[in-house]
Amino acid sequence: MGLICPEYSTIRSQIIRNINKQFPPNIKSFDDIPIESEYYKTKRNENFMIFKNTDLIIFQSPFQAYLFSNYHKNIFADGTFYAAPKFSYQLFITRTYVGEFNMFFTTSISILKNKKQSTYETLFKEIKKNENKFRSNTLITTINFHCDFEQEHLTNNASESYNSYLNNIFPNKPLFYKLIYILKEEENLSYNDYQRRTKGNWKKKQKIFSATDEIKILIENYKSKEINLFYNGCNRNELIKLWKECLIDLSDININLK
């Protein structure tokens, strides 16, 4: 097999080039960002981009809006400059804590052109407007926003860790469409993880999961992890370890079904 299969290090650059060829020409200014694009759809063909004006573009899938509206006791917000496209000022991220899983989930990602107060006000206004569509009850409750200058020990665990993760994926400022591609992969990874843990009960119509469904979601989960490893400069041993973990999880599914 060693004579047939090339070393990962010899094909990594080719794999990344092939992925990059999928993207349209790069966006060079904020004004060039299109209002409509096939890249504004999640892997489940749902709307991912919910708002755009001359200073701001917001990405939030229906799943992320659901999390925002139903786990809103504390919403953590933070920005990163390093993972923002060259033509923008900041990549701004909100996350929420899901207590029953002891996990943080991303609830929106926005690209900001500037740091005007009006830009941030519009951002939160549009996110709150969108989340009302997915609220599971009609009660109006207070949303507590924690920004990077508030409750530092909390935001470090919530948003800043995710920002560091994105910064590691993008050692240089990312191209616009490449950034959107990675954000959608991450969104799908979180969606699949949440679906596995809740058996799909977040939707109004509950879905009965079969063994095939469980396995399909698991494989998609690990495919997304593999793509992220590619961009993060992994080696062959890390890929072997990843898929070994996948086999262990598949074995656990089989045991639970018996």
C-alpha cells in the first residue's frame, strides 16, 4: 500500500488548491459583497445570510437563531481582527451556553466594515429580530449580553476560545468566500452535534432517528473535522487519529442499538 498511496504531505497543497478552486473571484471591498449568493445557503439549503447593509453583513442559520432565542439567558459576544477579511474591520461572533450539554454554541457571525456605535446597534437589532421567528414560547425575557470587556473569565471560555480557533485556521486574513465556506462547515458541525445529542427534537416536528441517520450524521461530523484539519496544517498521524476516533464512535452507536 505504501507504494500506491502517496504521503499526505505530498498531496496536502494539491487538496487545498482543489478546494480553493471552488470559490468565486475574491471580494476586494465591502461594497463588492453581493446581496445574493449561492454561498449564503447552509449545507441543508437554508438561508445563512440574514442581513446586509453598507457597514455590516450578518450570518445566522435557522439553527443558530433557534439557539439564540431559546438559550438566551447569557449571550457572549466578542470580535476578532485576525480572522476578518482584509477589506473589513472585524469579525464579530455571538455564542450561547447550552447547560444540558455543558457546551458553547455559535449563534451568529458578522463581518463589520467599521467600529461605529450605529453598526453594533444595527447588528444586535437585526439578530434579535431574526431570533423572534424561532422562539419556542411567547414570553418576552431579558437577554444578557456579555462583551469582551465584561466578565472576562466568562468571555474567555465562550467567544475568545472560538476566536483563537478561527485565528489558527487562518494564519493570514482569509478570502471572503473561503471564510464563509469554513463558517458553514462549522455551523453544520455544530448542527450535527446538537442533533445527535437531542435526537433532532429542536424542530417543531420531531424526527425519529434510525441507525442509518445516526451513522450519516456522525460521518458528516468527522468529514467537517477533517476539512478543518486540512486548513490547520495537520499531518497524516492526526488524520489517522481522527478517523480512529470515528470508528470508536461508530462502535458506540452499534452498542447502544443492541
